[in-house]
Amino acid sequence: MFLSTQLLAAAVVGISTASAALLPERDVSSFVYGRQEVTNSSGSWPYGPFSTQGRDIVNTKGEAVTFAGVNWPGSGETMVPEGLEWASIEDILSQVESVGFNFIRFTYAIEMVDQIYERNGSDVGLEIAMINGLGYENGTKVTNEIIAKNPTFTKDTTRFEIWDHIAQVALSKNIYIHPDVHVGKAQWCCNNTDGNAWFDDYNFPVANWKRGLQYVATWASRHNNVVSMSLRNELRRAINETAPTSSLGYNWVTLVGNYTAATDAIHTANPDLLVTWSGMQYDQDLSALIQGKNLNTAPCYKCDAIRDGLRRDPIIFDLASHPWANKVVYELHLYSMSEDLDTGSCPIVFAELYNAGFNAIGMAPPPACNVTKNCVSAVRNTPVIISEFGAAQDVSLFNDTLMNCLKDFTQQNNVSWAMWSLAGSYRIRSGGQGVGDTWALGNYNWTGWNYPEGVEKWWKPWVTSMFD
């Protein structure tokens, strides 16, 4: 049977009444900074709101829209986008623009919104955010550096005011901003033991997550270029030996039930937004949804079995039955350190991507499906993007097998993408402060590129090819 939202969220997933309550304190709209509503205008860029039409994202002119972009992390302990102490928002976005990118996947933590509720609707100011994340001495120092580079800010400028400014500057450069829930509790992502892994994991309370999604969806109504947002980054099995973990089974039924309820919440707050659904096992697999499999029995890597699944009535996700059927976009990730997928051969990678969810774009089964033996057609054409992937930004980039595979795949099939990441350095990462990243597009002090030749000869031509 096709399962309703109510049955999935309440009866099957087992979310308690208290946990399922979206906003027990008050309507989320009363907490959004300024509440200066902006109605998307179909008469100017970005010609929103966007919707889906078969395999494509389309604007109000009926034109297919392709994203080619970069991730900008902001989900670390300070909960302020990285790099602002090194360069102004204008300069950072000018760098993004110079590559040709038109899309920023903008990561954040649900803890941001939790703190606003704890403070009775008041967002945290810049200096407090830095001191909370970095300690008094370094937090004060970095605050002053951020203000020096961004002189319209003060120590009391709030985090969502900074978001406002980023969205406004991005709009002037025809860049889309896509808020992405990277974590519940602000920290470096991701592993199976960080408490952020699965629904109702100890840093992932479902009620707070849905409340946070609604808050950000309402904030997005202020900005025409915020045309989409994510549900959750890289879901995975929760494992922890010292703290309680999720009591909800790691399986397709839990995923679809919670995603359905959360998409309802976003759509209620802001029906204009596209909503991206990520997959199982660090966002590698959406096969059961896209192939119309019985969620009780569909296989997935390291999933908790539903032992009586064969005796239960079949549960099949039917996107078309929901009021937001033309607002859902699927997203997948792939890295060379995948536990279960072969990333060493392009023919195999293409077949794996097809099975994971890219069959939904209507592409023909790749030849290596004869080897993998698991390529099943999609039940419905729906847009699918690669919202995260990456590798070292050095001379090895040109010969990296997986990077070449993904480049060819996106070009051949016109698949939107966003690379990881922009941030050449982090204020704090895994306990260390001032941590550099050799996988980043940008250099440590945000003045240029980690590997300029790679930007000129790899990234810029790839971006250009997506819009030809």
C-alpha cells in the first residue's frame, strides 16, 4: 500500500506525541529576525519559486536550472560561516563568482535555532558566538578581526543577520543559497558516534530538528535567492558506547517517516522552497524510495532488519501523493573513502550511481549494470544532485579516479553538483583551533586558492561545461 504521512510519522516510525509536536513554545514566525517577508518575484532573477518537472528543476519561465557550486561550512562550534575574519562577505562571494559557481550549499547546525528558543527568541550576537566557540581570548580576537573585514558588523550583529547579509550579496551576484542542516549540535561532521547520526540520536532530537527546519524555512522567505534547503546531511547508523543512541530503527521506514513529517513542516512554513532529501549510509543510497520498493524489506547497508517485514503490509513511498510532490529534489554524495562502494573504476561508479538514485533522472542503465546486476528503473523521474564530494586540491586532482568519474558523469547527464568545500581554514575543527584543510578550494587565509592551477584548468572548465 502507499503510506500516508500520518501513518508513516506516527504509527510506523513510532515518534511519540510529545516528540512529534513541531513548535510547542509558539509559532516559529514570531522568532524570525525582522519578519520582513519577501514574496518571490517571477519577473526577475532567480525567477522563483522553483519547482520540479520530471528530472529537471525549473523556474517560473519553464527553464531548466542547473546548479554548479561549492559548500561553505558554517556548522562548527561558532555557528558563523567560516572565513569572515580573513575576508569580507563581498570578497568571499566574489571569489565564488569568479569560478562561475551559481550555488552555495550553506551548512549550519540546528543548535543555532535551539539557542534562539532558549533565549526567548533572541539570536546570539557575534562576540558571544565567538567566545562560546573559541574561549574568551581567541573569541574576542576573532570577533575584532571579523568586524575589521566586515565593518558594517558590530559585536552584537546576530548570526541570522550575518546570513541576511550573505544572502543579499549573493543575490547581487546571481548566486543561490541553499541552507543545509549539517549537524544538530554544532561540531565537525561526521561519524557514527557523534550523536548527530540518526533520528533521535542524543544530538539529534527530532522535535528540535523539525522546529529548526521551520525556522530556517521562514527565514528563507526573506530572500529570493534562497530557493531550496536540505532536510539533513549524511544520515548514518548511530553507534555510541557511552551515551544513549537512537531508539528508532536504522531503516527505510524510519527515514521516510521522519522525512515526510519534516517536509510537511517546511512546506507549511514556506511552500515556495525546494526540499532536498539525502540518502542512507552517509548519503550514498536512496534506492528504495526511487525504485518503489517495499520499505519493510528493501535492503540497505548495515540497516536494522524489520524481522516481520514480510508479514507486514507493504509500505511504498509515493512522492506523487504529497502536496509537495513537485518540490522534492534528491541529493547524493560519494567519496573515495566509501565503506561499501567501489570508487576505483568509472564504469562501476556510473552503475552504482544509477542504482543509488540517478535512475530517477531518466538516464539509460550504464553498461556496467551487467556487472553490478542491481540496476532497476525508477518509478518516477525526479531531479537528483550530487551535493557533496571532494579530494585534495593539488596536482593529484587531475589524475584522481573518482573526481574524473564524477566530472564525466555530471557532464554527460547534466547533473547539478556542489564540491566540498570553500573553507581553507576553520576557526575550530575536532577540538583544534585554526585548522587548515588541504581539500579546500580556498587557501588558509582566504586570499586565494589552495591550488590555482586546479581552479583554472579543472574547476572553471567543469563549471562552464555545465551551462553550455
